[in-house]
Amino acid sequence: EKLRVSEPSTAYDFGQMINAVNTNKDKAACADLLTVTDPKKLPMLLSNKLEGEIFLIFIQSLEHYLVGKDPGLVYQHLFYLSKAERFKVVLALLSKNEKEEVQQLFDLLSENQNNQYSLEDLESLKKVYEL
């Protein structure tokens, strides 16, 4: 059964949806959730709940479902994800393979670059992700 997602209005709502997505490892539903979520609200919605597993399902969903369709949205999500509490902690705990997945997503963003971000923007964001 497909998970139904709607635009989250509170950190609690978002947390519930993220937990459901994560439990089922449902990347398509996660992509849907990220599509209806305003990237600017990501730090507020994540509150202090960002963890490695959630970070990775975000990265994988953006890579597999959204980067080809809407690279601008993916860039925005990566930008605001880096402003979330615990971002640095999560980043520090990523394995080599997990870091490579993040790098792959950035490579796809370079290939699909559009007018919503420049390659300079992308380069400075890569530094924030320590790539």
C-alpha cells in the first residue's frame, strides 16, 4: 500500500511521516514528501531529529526520483538540509560509501544544472557537505 503524504504543517507531522517513510524504506514516498515540503521549512520541520538514516533516505530519494525532474528543488533541499540542527554531526558519522552517494547526487546536479543555481553555488554547497 502506497504511503500517503501531505504537506507537513508541524515538526511533529513531519516526524511522523519521516518515520513511516524510513520504516518502510519507501524512497518514492520520501520523494513525494520532499516535493510537497517547502525546502526553506526543512530546518524547522526536522527540528533536532536529523539522523544518519533519515539523511540517507533524503539523499537517495532526491537522487532516484527528483534530480532528473527538478534539479532546482533538489539543490534547495540540499541547501536547507545543511542548515538543520545536527547536520554536522550526521555528516561526521557518514561512512565512505555514504559520502560517495552524496557525491553522486552532486555530480547529477552538475549534469542537470539549470538557472535556479550556478555551478559556483553548487561548488560552495559541496564544501558545506565536505566533498
